[in-house]
Amino acid sequence: MAGGNFMVADEGGCEYPGKLTRYVALTCIMAAMGGLIFGYDIGISGGVTSMDPFLKLFFPSVYRKEALDTSTNQYCKFDSQLLTLFTSSLYVAALIASFVASFVSKKHGRKVTMFLGGLFFLFGAVLNAAAVHISMLILGRILLGVGVGFANQSVPIYLSEIAPYKYRGTFNVLFQLAITVGILIANIVNFLTNKISAGWGWRVSLGGAAVPALVILISSLFLDDTPSSLIQRGKSEEAEQLLKKIRGVDNVDAELKDLVEASEASKKVQHPWKVLLRVRKYKPQLILSTLIPTFQQLTGINVVMFYAPVLFQTLGFKANASLMSAVITGAVNVGATFISVYCTDRYGRKVLLLTGGVLMCVFQALVAGLIGWKFGTTGVVATVLPQSYAILVVLCICVFVAAFAFSWGPLGWLIPSEISPLEVRSAAQSVTVSMNMLFTFAVAQVFLKVLCWMKFGLFIFFAAFVFIMTLFVYFYVPETKNIPIEEMSRVWGEHWYWKNYMDEQSPAEEVV
Ligand code: BGC
């Protein structure tokens, strides 16, 4: 992977000589493994909550409702707040942990934050696998959530800071690729463990989370911190040596100078949170760091990721066929992420978000139509449906997932990690992680209830949101392809709307 030299002169006058070294590629791949943790978790809970032995042990009332009461309205079959709490407790914990992680990341660096993420995750996995009471189950999920909060706070920033800016998109998308691989592995594990007739397969599924935890734990021991983080913590000499190593050249003066300047500016900001929330010139970053993750979740992607097996069962698939369908959507998710790996730095972020948005909107609406066709508003199968119906449902869900996987999936993490200046970067990333977790929690917690209430209309609701966010991207999201991370202020200054926020005094002049 040791690629050629690059020295690109931008309009802004930036020139950073360097190579795409094997070292930096390897470093990024190892760090991206942090995404495995998150992905495994997303994928595992849906399958586990559709396994009878698990339901019998921890959620007997849901089991009785699902297994014995055939007359129940199909839309309401799995509606249990306790069951959803199992899935969603993780995201509340991640939300809170990401704020703590922001301080750890600023004070002790990205590497330590990743290591701690792996550690919490390991404890959570062990507790879940050994659970004999629902409290152990929920406590385990909370520990996993803390792990996710730490990993998602540090990994995207790590990747954006260490990658040469021309390849930043590609390397950052590796995080999302790892998430999708984590989800797929979880889906396959569930499919296999469900076949264990003794009924302890769910323990293997939940305990399996220890594997990605160990991967990130061990990887983080071998990683260097990022040059920005080292400079920010007063280790400039070390940063210079590291920069030479990762760029594969001796002349790193230009990049080092920009990093040192960014760090100097950042030191003048005593309270990054106050600055981010109060200073007008950071409003664009604050607004995008808030809206992008919110929109990512309002696509409704996690309805498919968490509840695909349950959803397919609701649609009349048998348990194993449901888990198999989840494996199929998981594989599509991984495959389509490669489109983004290839296109993000070549064609830019916006074209992917716009194309993905249009496809998602159309296919989400089709899914709504298909579900409505089968169950109408009563939730009772009324029509005799053709054989091809099941294939059509799975196909539409696959196109929806593929469109998400090359657009909002990776870019929902990439764009927020690359738009903020160093002085508020960790704080802004916490906003992103916490908003993402808040809306992941909300979707997980209310989906089964709202499905019971809004029926197939729920999918129309998501389609409408995708339409709105696609318009938002068109007007308000600037293109950030090929812009060095420390030069991002140029992007805001040239944007038709955000430039109105740019004529403010610098943070150094602010007394915050
Ligand atoms: C999102 C997750 C989602 C996953 C699906 C991620 O970018 O943050 O919520 O489950 O993509 O691949």
C-alpha cells in the first residue's frame, strides 16, 4: 500500500509533502477496528431477542404473547418496553460516556480513550454471557454502552487526524466498514447459535462481543497517538518524529506548522464546550455536528439493523428464515460500504448523500406499501399474497440498506469528524456521538410501540424524513473533499449561507 508521493497545492496555499505509507494504512486499519465493537452490538441484540430460550428466561410475557397468542395484531406482537430497554439501554450509556470520553481524549489522547473503550466492552460482554438475571443483562449492556461511547468518540477523530488529508475520506470510511462487518458477524453468529438446541446459544452470541473488544484493546496498545493530540499535550518533538514516520518524508515542516498553529489557537480556548455552544463562528460546526447524526438515525436504518429478524417474523417468515434474511441485509450493508470507500475522496461527499437519499426515500416508501398490502391497518393478514411477496420485501429492504451504506452510514461519521477546528474538535465529536446515541435510543425504544400504533405509516414517516434531510444536504452541507482538516475554515467562508457566521472575532479574543 506504500503509495506514491503527493504534494497538492490548494487554493488556500496548503502544501503537505508526503507518501501514503504502509505504516499509516496499517495504523488506520487497526484503529478502524473500533467500529467492530459498535457493529457487533447493533447486530446482536435483534437476533437474540427473537430467540425463544432467551425470551423464556428473561422476558416470559413477551414469549407467551409471541408464541401462544396467534390472534394478536401482527403490528403489536413484540411490543414490550422491557424488551426494548434491553436493546436501547446501551445507547443511553454511550451517550453519557461520550462526554466523559471527550475529556479523556483531550487530556490523555485518542489512544488511551480507545483502550478504555475496549476494556469496558470486555467487561460488558462477560457479564452478558454469564447473565442469570435481567439486571445482569442490563448492567452488561450499560458497560458495553460505555465502551461504545469511548470508541466512537476517539476512533473517527483518530482516523481523520492521522490520515493524509487526500485520503481522509477513504480511511475514515474504514470505521463504518468495520461497523458493518461487526453487524454481519453478529447476524451470522445469531443464525448459527439459534441452532443450538440446548438453548444457551444466546450466551455465545452475547459473549462473542469479547472478541471485537480484545481486538481493539490489543490494537490500541500498538498504536501511536495522533500528531495533533501529541502537540496539544505539549509533546511537539514526539509529534514531529511521528509525522516523519507516518508521512514517510523528512520535510514535514508545512504540516507541522499548521498543526502547531491550530494547537496554539486551541490552547487559548479554556472552555471548549462554552465556546462551541456560545461563539457564533462555531455555529455551523455545532449545527452540523447535531443534525447529521440525528438525520442519520431518522433514516430508520436501525429499525432494520435491530429488528430485521423480528420484522421478518412479523411478516410471516419462520425464525430461521428471519435470521437468514438478517444475514442477507448484513452482507448487502458490508458490500455497499465499499462504494463509499472508493467514491468518497474521488467524487465527494455530497453526491453520495444526495444519491443515497433519493434511493432510500423511494425504497422506504415501497417497504411501507408492501407491509400495508399484507396487513392493512388491522394487522391481520387479509389477502392471499403471491409467492414473490417475501422476495420483494427483502429486495426493497436490501436496496434501502445499500443506499444507506454508501451514504449516510459512513458520511454520518466522517463529515462531523472533519469539520471542526482543533480547539472544539473533541467537544463537537461528543455532540455527534451523543446525538447519534440519543436518536438510536429513541428509535430502538419506541419502534415496536410506534409500529403497533402507526402501523405501516411508520415507514412513510421515515421516508418523509429522508426527503427533508436530502434537501438539507443540497442546501446546507458543504463539500469537504480534499480540504486539509486545519484549513476547513475556508469552506465555511465560501459557503452561501454559513459565510454569514464567519465574520466573528477569533476565540482568542473571546473571553470564554
Ligand atoms: C450507524 C448505526 C447503524 C450502522 C449500520 C452506522 O453508521 O451509526 O446506527 O446501525 O451504521 O451500518
